[in-house]
Amino acid sequence: MPEKETVRRARRARREGKGPSTQAGEFVREEMHHIRKGKHGARSTKQAIAIGLSKARRAGVRLGRPPKSAKSKTRASAASASRAGRRGRRQTQPKRSRASVRALKREPRSAASRPALARQARQAARRRGPTARKAAARKAVATKGTARLRAAGKKAAATRRAA
């Protein structure tokens, strides 16, 4: 069950006309926060992200379907979560809820660490290829705004000086 604040942030993003992945980002962010606080763990960063996306789908965020290359079980799970989101909130059986929480409590907490997230982001970017990366960078520059663009430039200059 996502926190009210997370759902509120995602709804605001939707009102502002932001894409489904931006809305879902709030749920992923919450998941990382839970792992860092020690509420539970995750086997990998990928699993932590998947939990966040599932929560987003269940909260009614209209995310796209997983790629054809994904496991059939993953695709089925995403479809089920999307249906649950359209259907509206239904109470999870206590036994089921306890089972999933207990399983996650046994997992390590390192999935939400900075190095783990950075590694995951780099891997995902590498899979997309140079053209897509360049387009993403261009879009970031176009949507950042002057103040944040300046800050990013300063940070980049400092990084170059340090290297």
C-alpha cells in the first residue's frame, strides 16, 4: 500500500501533464526510501524498481506493458497489476500480505544504495544505445530551466577539474 503523500505527488504529476513513467517514478522513489529506512530489502535494484512499478500500476498509473523480451510471468504480473488499478482498491488477504513482507524482510538492503542505483542506471542507458542517450541528454537540457542548467554546468566543470 503506497503512502498517501506518494499518491498525491503522482496525481499532481498527472495533472501537470507529465508522462506515466514520471508518475511511476514517485512510487519507485518511495520503494527506495523504504529499503533505505530498513522497512524491508530487495534482492536487486531491478526488483526494487519492479515493486515500485507494480505499486504504481495498482494505484492506477497507466504504464505501458513490459517489453516482449521480458519473461511471460513478468508480463502476466504487470497485466494483473494494471487490471487491479482499473478495478479500484481491494483489500489484500492478510496471509498473502504477511508472506510478501516477510520474504522482503529477509532480503539485503544494499539494493537501494547509491552505487547500486548508479550501476543500474548505467546498465539501462547502455542497453538503449548512444542515439537514445544523446536524445535523453538533449531533452534534459531543454526541460531543465536556466537555474538548474547553470548548476549542472558548474557540477560538470568541477567534475572535470577533479579528474
